[in-house]
Amino acid sequence: MVTEKPVNIMNKNQDKTTGLYKIAAKILKKVKTGSSYKTQLYTAQYPNKLSLNAVLMNVFKWEKVIDVLVEKSNILEKETNMDRDLVYVLITEMMWSKFGLKGTAKNILAVKKYKVEFLELMKENDLEKLTTSTHTKVLKPRFFRVNTLLTTLEKILKKLSELKFIKLETPESYAQFLELIKSDKFTGRNVFVQDIHIKELLIFNSKVKFYEIEEYNNGSLIVQDKASCLAAYLLNPESNSIVLDMCAAPGMKTSHLAAIMQNTGKLYAVDRSKERFYIMQNMLEKYGVQNVETFNMDALTFPYYDDVKYILLDPSCSGSGIVDRVRNDTSGQNQNFQTRLKKLANVHAQLLNHALKSYPNLERLVYSTCSANHEENEAVVDEALSINGKFKLLDCTKIVKGWTNKGAPGYDCSEMCLNAVPSVDCTNGFFISVFVRRDFEDNEVAGEEENVEDNEVAEEEENIEVDEDVKEERVVEDIEVDEEEEVVEHNEIVDNKVKIVKKPIINNTDTNVENKPQIKKNKKRKHSEVVKEEKVFEHNEIVDKKVKKVKKPITSNTDTNVENKSQNKKNKKIKFNEVVKEEKVFEQKETIDKKVKKIKKSSIINTDKNLENKSQIIKNTNIESTPLVKSKNAKRRERRLKLEKANKSCGLQTTKTKKQKKVKVEET
């Protein structure tokens, strides 16, 4: 029988292992030329990122030893057409991998021939001393930031309790917090604690893995070191503000800024690297960032937005502060690193000076790096302060309460900056400085830096107030009790007299004649009782006034601070009473306005009627007063009548009219 299937399976496995080595060699080559290791690992088209990372970490650990082995054995000269980076990967897997070098490819078989020679060279030259640890041996927990754009802290805590995680109580001070993280209580995998500064940051043991949890895969939980979170935490942009992230990719800090802004306002994210830019776009979409506008361009050529108020500048740096970094060639003897460091420092200074000069409404800027080199940190900040006199630094350690590590000594900005030291703060190495415009700094910075002192003073004052108030209340209560007892005794005497008076009234109701005078007497007695009750009421008012007078000297005998506080309380009461009076006056005005409106309505109705009557009267008077217009014939008739009357009175004949003349003519 032919057994072809097992052979095919072996070939597939060989292809997979060879593919792993080739991808690792490509990443190694790009990292040596300055690319970001995390970016290359994230974008690598290989499903098992853990195994790929393990191979590369081993290569970087033994890199210096491999340099000697390759040089002494002349393997690259003897074996033609072999890639140098692939040879480094294959030698590492053959010499120090737990699983060994697998596969039957030509390159793999060629490297396997040198195993004995490599072992002899290591013994002869004692090469094991050249091994470099890929990370400093410090305790570094895992930090997970709750993405409040997609979920809430309460939901994540509930989910963790369902997964049987135990939440430890967060200590009150930062020193106690560090002790807890470094103690044996924090060694368990199912234990976590909430950060003392950033409330949405949860700290777990370094062995915890959340790759299978839904909240991790959908972006609700983000792996982000605390030192990295402090940059956005210290910038602290307001809601509905406009923020610029000048070197935003891959987008961790950008998403944190959006969460602080609650997805309001406008967030500009700029990065010039195409690969990192595309990663940032995918990441921001996954994390639910909606107020962002991304730009694939150099921050130095970014348009000047006059309304930018906050800027975060976290440029690409040497990364010497990262604890678990796979390639830390930061020794002073490496000339290539020194030249690269100078270039980075120049770029950082150029970006920082550009940001401070080009944005007229800029109020706050955070400059941060994940570097432990002073050339990229304090030296850049000192240069920027010397050029830009409109800005000054905030004391970061006063905002992050309890933080003790400041900038490196020997620089002007040292006391105002914040340094994260891995061996002390259990984070990656990090540097942060906060620039504030002097025009806006006077009121805001004073409040931020003196919050602690104000809280302590307020607590002391509250304690004094409580003690004095207790004393006052006791004295006032004693006086009120004495006065109330006197009033009660007086009322009892009055009641007894009233009872004595009422008894004979009830017994003397025999006849109707006798009842009438008795009724009159009863009325008089009731009247006297009412008068007495009014006197008792007046007595109570006098007692209340005395109590108030007693309270005044009590408050005056206290210390000056207490007097001021009591006066403040009285002033508050007076203001409150004034406000109440103003409200009452306002209500009275409203009622008066309503009444006036009603009266106006009725008056308008009445005035309408009056106007109608007046118009009629005016018409009638006009008709009566207007003279009658007479025609010409009527005037003639009046004249004739007047002439006839005058002639008759004088005995003269009247003149003949036309009708009379016509009649005579007809008779003839």
C-alpha cells in the first residue's frame, strides 16, 4: 500500500514552520531599520502572534552571540544565497529553542550542519556572557483600561466577578498602592485592583490573559500601560473642546482622549506613517471613537486650526523606557544608536516648538515619550521653554498625587516633570511634561496644584465647626429647657384657674332667669381667658428673643475663625431670606400684572361701548348744528313775502307777478 497522506501532512507542517521563520526574518529586518516592533507584529499575516513573538524575542536575546558565531564560522560566505536575517532566526531556533529547528528546506538543512561548530565556538569564547536580556527584570503587572465609549466600569466589574476574579480594595496612598502590587497578595491570577489615580484602569497579575474574553476582543477592555495613560490623564481636555494629537498612531492615547471628552467636540489625529495610519483607523473604529478626524500627513504641514485648545505630542522615540521591548540597543558605545538619538531629539524639538508657536488659542500641551534618554526628554523641554516665553510648566507630581519620581537632575525643568521608573512605579519607563500658557494659567493652575492643601484646611475647619456647634447647641438647649419649663408651669396655673371658673358655671344652670346673667359672666370669663392666653403667647415670644440674645454672645466668645464662619452662615441665611423675599415680590408682581390685564380687558370692552355712544352723540349734534342749505327759489319767496308784508303795512300796492300779467292779457 502507498502511504502518501502522511508525507503530505509533513510537507504542510514544513511549509508552516518555514513560513514562520520567513515572516520573523522580515520583521527582524524592518525593526533593524527603525520600524516599530509592535506595529510589525500586529500587521504580520501570521495567525499565531504568540509563537511569532516568542521566536523574535529569542532572536533579540541571543543577537550578540549570533554575531560572533556568524563571523567566526563564515556561514554567509560558505552558504550562498542565504538571507542574513533568516540565518539569525534559524540559528536561534536550532541552538536555544525548546522545540528545535524543524523542517527539511535547503536553508534549514544547511544551518543544521554548523551546530557542532557553534557549540565549540561558544565554549572557546565564553559567548554566553554576551546574552542580552530582552527586558529588565522588574515586576510589571498588566494594565487594562476600561473603554467607556463602549461599556461602563460597573459592567466590567460585574463581568469579572462572574469570572471569579477577586477585587482588592484600593489603598488610600500611592505608597501603599505600590506595596500592594509588589506584595504576595497580588501573585494570584484571579486578583486585581483598581488604580488609585485613573479610575477606569484595572491592574492584574502579569500572567493574566484575556484573549478569549469577549470584552477584550470587542474593544471594551484595552491593554494599555499606566504610564501611557497618564499622558491623556494630565492633558485632561474639556468636553466639546478641540484637541490635536500630533503623532497619533497607533491610536491608544487618541482613544483615551476621546473617552475623556465623552466623544464630544473635535479630535484631530495626525500621523505620517501609512502603515501606522491604517492601523490607527481600524483601531479607532473598533474602540467606538466618533469625534475623530484622521490625517495621514506630517504634523509640521498640518493646517493651522485657530480653535485648537489642547495638544498631545507623543512622537516616535527610541523606546528605551519600555520594559518588555525586544530590542534595546541603547548603550552609549553604539554609534548608530547615538546618531539616531540625535536625529530623534531634533525632530522632537522641531515638533514641540512648532506646536507652541503655531496655535494661537493653545492653552495646554502635553509632551511625552517612552524614552529614558535625557536627550529626548529634559533637553528638548528646556530648549522649548527658552524659545517660547508665553508658556510655563505645570508641576505634574502635584496633579498625580503621591508620585515621587521627577525629571533627571541638572536641567531647568527637572522639578516640574514626571518620570515613570519601572523598578519603582511598576510601569514602563516614561517621561511627561505639561506646558500651560501663562495667560490662562493664573487661575486654573493655582486651583489644580493647591487642591490637596485646600482639602486639608477644609477638613480642619469642619472639625472646628462641629466642636463649636456642639457646644452652642448644648448651651442653647439648656436655656430653652429652662424657659419651656417656666412656660409650662405658667400654663398649668392658668388651666387650673380656668377649671375652677368653669365648675360654678355648670352648677348654676337652674332657671332661665338665672342663666342670662350667668351667660354674661361666662362671656367675660372667656374673654379674660383669651387675654391670658395672649399674654402667655407674648411671654413665649419674649423667651425666644432672649434665647436669640443668648446665642449671640456664645458665637462671639468663640475663636476668630468660628466668628467668621458664623457670620458667613448668617450672611447665607440673610441672602436666602432676601432671595425668598425677592421671589415673593416677583410672585406679587405677577399677580398684580394678571389683575391689571383683567382690568384692562374690561376697560377695553367698556371703552368700546363708550366710543360707540360717543360717536352717535357726535353725529346727532353735527346734524342739529349743521345749517339748512336753501335753494334760490326759496330765497326769492322769502324776499317776496317780506316785500308784501312791508307794502301792506304801508298801504302800497304790491308788484304784479308774471302769472297776474298773463291772466289780464287773456281777458282782453
